[in-house]
Amino acid sequence: MSDVINKTTGPIDNSHSPNSSYRVLSGGAVKFTSGFWAWRQAVNHSVSLKHGYAMLNKAGNLHNLKMAAKWETGKYRGMNFSDETVYKWLEALAWELGRSADSELQTLADEVISLLAAAQQPNGYLNSYYQVVEPERKWSDLDFGHELYCAGHLIQAAIAFKRAVDDERLLKIACHLVGHIETVFGTGKKEEACGHPEIEMALVELSRLTGEERYLHLALFFLDQRGKKKMQGLGANGPEYHQDHVAVREAEGVAGHAVRQMYLATAVADLYMETGEEVLLDTSQRLWKDMTRGKMYITGGIGSRYDGESFGESYELPADQCYCETCAAIGNFFWNWRMLLISGESRYADLMERLLYNGILSSPGLDGASFFYVNPLMLRNGKYVRLSTNPDQEHKTPGRPGWHSVACCPPNTMRLLASLPDYFVTRQEAGIQIHQYGNMEISIPLDKQEAAALTMETEYPWNGRFKITVTASADQPWKLALRVPDWCQSFTMKVNGKEINGSLQKGYMTIEQTWKTGDVLEAEFAMLPFLVEPHPRIDSIRGCAAIQRGPLVYCLEEHDQPQGVSLLDLKIDPSEPLTSHWQAGLLGGVMIIEGTGYQPDRSDWLEDGLYRPLRQGSEPHPPDRKVKLTAIPYYAWGNRGLKSMRVWIPHSRMS
């Protein structure tokens, strides 16, 4: 293993990547101090990670590895990719230990790393399923075996331990495994790719960490194996399920299994940053345009079909039968982070914000010990066909399940929350860019080894006001760039009380001056609730509106509506104002939104059944009843037991 060239960055390090507009900060340069995200991180630390360890024991993931290490005997439990859940959890543990030392979590890390070292075979191979259940079939089922997929998550966990706490034990295990992989795969060897992309982006990051170009070349090799249509697909889903339907550089749009597509797209962006191959960037931009213009939900969620956990056609975005897997949203977040670093364009940070507050945060419960796998935008009568991957849980859980038979999503959420500050701020030689907002402290590296420091105070996302105070600064001019969110219609900024006027560049307001200790920047993004309408080609929600305030998408939950009101019938009146009210005692403290709606009298349908001749507007019909509607942030739904819920609400212009 080569000497590590950078020990202190977050999940990715593009500080030496030649094709980047922005660079990541060093690890620990951004710290949440209080408020919305600090609370989420605290719950992740004190509850989620320990809950995850308990579930890994209960579900058998650690037992499987102990059998591979010959520490235990028994029956293998779970899926053939059960190791990946352990690796994601370990990665979360690493980032959390780097953020906040904890002897109990450190003991858990030591235990599991020692287990992995014992389970690894002398030639470097490590996969509990194929060591215990089918040792004669190693590397024989690239479609569904997930061996390379699991290896990718091991690599990412190893990188996290090295960067976060300077612990190389897991890195040695991962590099030993990659060394074995290199003896199996390559030109003139096994010329195939994994049915689930993941190892590609992990290898790029391993190359960044170690300086070893051979890891980058192996990532490119795996990328080039796709599109040969060798993989069998799943059921009615063809090779697009495995991202094998078209050569990567020739893909016209997102397709197939949504998580697989996102992890592959992330790798494509990573590889562009390192190689500068313009076709890879063109492909990334083409896929992004296809996704955002026809295949993405208002929450940023993706994957409209249960069948194959896949993308549908453009505008095929049903609210009540959407899949929107949590891992797909997180993969989308990772991809947009790379695209932001490459381009410096705020549209990628805007989508990251949408995902973070809506499509991702809807998964973990407020208790930190329950998780949605699927994130629907409508729930009928408190029942849903699939809130869990486990059929036995689907109609038995009163809310989010505590774990899943395929538990990829909970630790994915944990590792993102543990490393979240690393996604808020970037740098250029001439200054820094703030992409996301929260109460935080920021240490800023500038030219010539000079440094500066800032604090941000805000109640974001509940209001759009924030104050940035310079607590240390170099004696030289530098730029402070602030993203103006895409939902913001008007804003003000002042430095030391003097209003700043200027034009946006790539969606950022940039202020360049010689900043001094004690300088204060105050800003406010106007944050009023508003209604969103969907593209008219989205048949399933035509004639509906959604409520949004700031970055938060809202929903109606049956718990909050007047007695006797059915969300299946309710309409919202778009001509009436929406008002916001803070409720400190509700769902951990939320801003609710109230509006005016109508409950139609459907009694005239009792005798008509499901269908009848279309009535003309002049024909009499029962009057609607005016009611008050109360909306909560979408991320908070399902925390009071499952009742009906909907994001898209028919408006009063529809019958």
C-alpha cells in the first residue's frame, strides 16, 4: 500500500482532481453548533448507530462474518450481500468518531474491524456469503452475487476510518481485497462488471487517497464492461436493471434500477474529475437533464416503479404508487455533489437541498431508530402496499419499521448524517462557497497557508434569516459566495449594515473584500409558503397542487385535519392565503402551514358506483363544505402512527 497523500478530508477528496471548479474543505473544517442539523447528528450519534449495531447482531450480519472467520457455526442468515450493511454502518461510525470521540462506539469499531481481519482469507478475498454458503462459486455470479458491490462499501468504510481518525486497519483489509480483485478482473482476465455499481466510485476514491493510479484504471475498466448486455436482468426487467443495456458513454437517459443508476452516475462524474474525458461529462449532463425534466418527484426522490425499483417513462410519476427508495435519494445526493464540484453551478446544490430536507430526511424517524425504505407521496387510509422490504412488516408496523430484511437504507442514512458538514461548504483559491445553511463554525484555508474562520447563526429551514460573523481573517482580499436558493423570490444582504447589490453568478451572490475580524454579513431569503403545480403531462397529479415553504415540501396528514374530513376527497382553494405558524410541541418543533380547503359532498355518488356519464357544469350537485387545512413538513409524516397522507392536493378549480 502506498503512502496516503491526504488524511483529513470527508467522503471525497478532489483537492488534486484537475477538473473541478470547487474543492472540498479539510475534514472537521465545518462543524454544526446547534439547531436543525446538530440535533439530527446528535440523534444519529446517541441512538441510530447503537441501534444499527443491535440490528446487525439481531439480523445475523455479524453472525455471518463470524462464521466466515470460523468464530461461530450455524446457518447463514439474510441476503448474499449482507456484508454491505456492516460496511455502511462502519463508515457512519468512522465519520462520527472523527466528529465526536466516543469510547463505546470506538469499542464497537474495534470489535468489527478485528472480525473482518479474521474473516479475510489469505489471498485477500472477503465475502461472508461465498465463504460460508457457496465457496465454490466465488466470482461466478456477477449479475446478482454483489461481491464487488460489497467490496466497494468496504473500501469506502476504510477510507472513512483513515481520513476521520487516522486508523489504517480497515484500509489494509480493503487494499488486500482489491489486490485480489486485480488478479481476477482485467483485460485478458474476467472481463465483466458487477450487477450493482458501487465499486467504481470507491476505487476512484481509493486512488485519490493513496495516489495509486491502478485503482483509477480498474474503475475505468469496470465502467467499460457495461453495455454488453451480458447480464440477465430481473424478471421482466432486462439488462437495464443492472445498467448493462447500453455503453455508459452512449446512455441517453436514466433507466433501470434507480440506486444502481445513481451509483453509476456518481462514478461517471468522479472519473471525469480525474480524467477530463469530455464524453463522461456530456453523459452526466445528459442523464441529469433527463432525470430532472421528467423522472423525478418534487421531493427529489426517484424510482417510480416497484417493479425493479426502477425509473419509469418520462412523466410517469404516480404519487400513491411511487417507490422513491431512500438509497436512490442518497445516491442522487452524492451524484449532485460531484456535479456541483465540477461545474460550480447552484442547480446541483439546489437539488441537494431538496433531497436533503425531503427525499432523504423522510426516511429516518424522529426517534432515530426507525426507517422508511420506500417514501410514498400519498398513503390511502393508513395502509400502503410496501412501507418495508419485508412482507411480514407491511401491514403490522404502526409506523416506520425498526429495520428491514434488506437493510441498505438505514446505515446509508447514518453515514450521510455523520458526514453531512462536509457537504455544506467548498473552497477555491480566492475564497469559499456556502452551499447549504445551518448553525455552524467554518475554518477556511486560503492562499499562502493563511486561514480565516466564520460562524453562521440561523433558524433555517424555519426562516431564511442568517448572520455570518468573521471570527478570524487573513490580511488579504477573499471571496465569500452564498447560494441563493431556487425557491427564493427575493432576498437582502448587508455587510456591517450596508446593503449589498450585485448580480448572481451561477446562482451565487459573491462578495469580495478584505474581511476583518468582527465583520458581520446579514441576509434574508424571503420565505413564504406557496403552491407548486406539476407539469400537465404528469397524469396522476394533473389538477393538483403541493405546498412548499423554503426548502421544505409539505403534506397533509389525517392526524391534523378536522374530524370527518377525508384526504381522498379534500380540495385546496388556491385563491385563499397560506399562513405559517410555529408549533414547538409538535413533531420535535415544526412550522405548520394552514390554508383553506373544501370537503365535497360525495353522496350523489352512492348510487352511481365508480363511473357515470359526465355531468355538465350547469347541473346541480351537492355543495362543498369549507374546511381548514393543516400541513406539516413531509419529512415528519408517519411519526404519530400511520394514517392517510398526501403531498399533492386537488385544487378547487377541479370538480
